[in-house]
Amino acid sequence: MTAPAVTEADVLGALRGVQDPDLHRDIVQLGFVKHLRIADGLVSFSVELTTPACPVKEQLKAQATQVVQALPGVRRVEVTMTAQVRPSLGEKKKELLPGVKNVIAVASGKGGVGKSTVSANLALALAKMGSTVGLLDADVYGPSIPLILGTSEKPRVVNDNTIVPVVQHGLKVISMAFFMKEGEAVIWRGPMLHGVVQQFLGNVDWGDLDYLVIDLPPGTGDIQLSLCQTIPLTGAVVVSTPQDVALTVAMKAIAMFKKLNTPILGILENMSYFLCTHCGERSEVFGHGGARRAAERLGIPFLGEIPLDVLVRSGSDEGKPIVVTHPDSPQTRGFVDVACATAAQISIRNVGAQEKEKLGGFFHKLAEAIQ
């Protein structure tokens, strides 16, 4: 007996059984299923995710293939995974950064926790997975991003005073270091710092970006305040080391962002442990797990652990970031995992905000109809 021909309704019905574990809805409801075609038992479609850095991409592909392959009449299934990063909402962002979908601030409560190294490698990991990424070094007093990325190139300024960022390792980069003489110190107060933030956001040709990563100065000072007042951030990533003193100070940064109504995307633990290159023994130099416990206590996401490693340190000092020089290393895997977790948190927030906006629009139209 010949199996009945599979229909579009059959396929979509099967795919409703595939749920995004982060967004807690099925991929049909989320609008992920695109370009569905059925011909002679061959079913092909694409699944459009909310970020190329989706941590469950392969899992969703396998599940989608399995449920459709199980339908009577299906001989073969072809699934193409694509991504379209959802933008965060905000009128100020549209005005100041019209082509930038999401702005991620990387912060720390104190210096010395590896925040700039994390910022650079986080941006590189997002770009490695297929996103378009910019990196803004807003650490005006101690700009180190050009050193970490290994570039001394200067940005161009075009006729209308627009700054064209340097491109390094696929990232669009701007830093105060590009505009300073070697050895020069920045001694500025609030109003001047606010002006720099405005220039780096509004006068730089960032173009179209999925993510703009901003490396903030340590602490809770004028730059952080100016940034949060100038533009609605998609969220902040807080970097800490495991020891209690660093975590205590990191809590102050988290409290500051909450007061400024900036979402906390999560906290990550840098220098989490050390693996001996000779014997492989693991040493927890600064303790371990403090950031995870703090995240659980505060009810914020824990984004992952980055080891204390000579390659990570030397790569930053020599302008050879580990995500570029050792793409298959366990250390790079740590940064990739953090990038995936960060992108997932952004998707959760953006999809939720868009759903609320749609719901608000529905009730507004309903109220107008009743009147």
C-alpha cells in the first residue's frame, strides 16, 4: 500500500514538537521555520535562529530532522540552519546607532580581573560563529584593546567628521588609544568623558552590526553612568575572579546597573582554575565557583568559566588573542561557551520584549475599537 503524500500541515505539525530550550516555545510558534518545500517525499526547510551563536543549534537540527523523517511518506529530509539576530528595542539606540542591533557592556567591579581580555575574546568568539561584531574600548584611562588585538593602525576621519573604525580580525574597533601619544595619560573629568562616549557612539561609522561589545573601565564611574544615560544597553556582562574580595566588588557593579535599569546578562568567572601544562593537574589558585554561587544567590545567569592560562595571558600581551591563534584549544572553547551563553541571554530578552510589544499593540488597538 502506497504511503499518503506528506503535506505542509503534517510537517509543521511535527515541527511543533521541537522546542527551543531557552525560549520555551516551539520553533513553528517562534517563526523559525522558513522556505518549506515538499516534492516526491523530499522535505526541505530552513530553521532561522535568533543568533549564529545559538548553543543548541545542532540539537535543534537533529530534532527537526528526526520528527519530520518519522512522518509517513517522507523519504529524505534536508534542514538548513540559518540565523537572523533580533535587535533590542529602544528609540535612542535607533537614533544614535541605527545599524547596531545589540549593545553589550563588559564590566568589572575592580581592575585586574582580565576584563579587557574577556571583552576582546568574547567579541572574536561571536564573530567566529558568524555574527557581525564591533568592539568599543571605552576604558579611557587604560585603553588596551589595540594591544590585545595586535593593531597600531589609526582610524580614518572622513569629510563630515565621521570616524571610520579600524578592522582587525574581522572586528570593527575603536579605542581611545588610537588618539593618544604613546605614554600619554588621560586626566579628564565627567563632562569630557561624556563627550568621548557621545563621539564613540554617534560619530563612528559602525555600519550594520549584530553586536557592539563595549569594554568599560573597571569600577562604577562616569563612563558607566554616561553610557547608560546615553543609550539603552541590551545588557551587561560582569567579569569576576573566584575570590571573595573580587566578588564583593563585582556585586557593586551589578547593583549599579540595576539602579540604571540596565539588564544583567550574566556573570562569568575568569581565572577560574589553572591546568598545569606538564602534568595536567588542576589548581584553583583563587578558589573556584564563587561567581556561580553568587549568580545563583542573585538570580542572574552564570555565563561560564575561563581558566587562568599562560596562552591567554601571553596572547593578550603579544597582540595574538587565543581565539584567533588557537581556535581549537580548550581555552578558546571556554570563550566560545561564554559567547554562546551571552547570545542566548540576549535572544531571550529580545524575543520576550518583542512579544510584549506585540501584545501591547494588540490591547491598544482593542481599546481603540471599544471606544
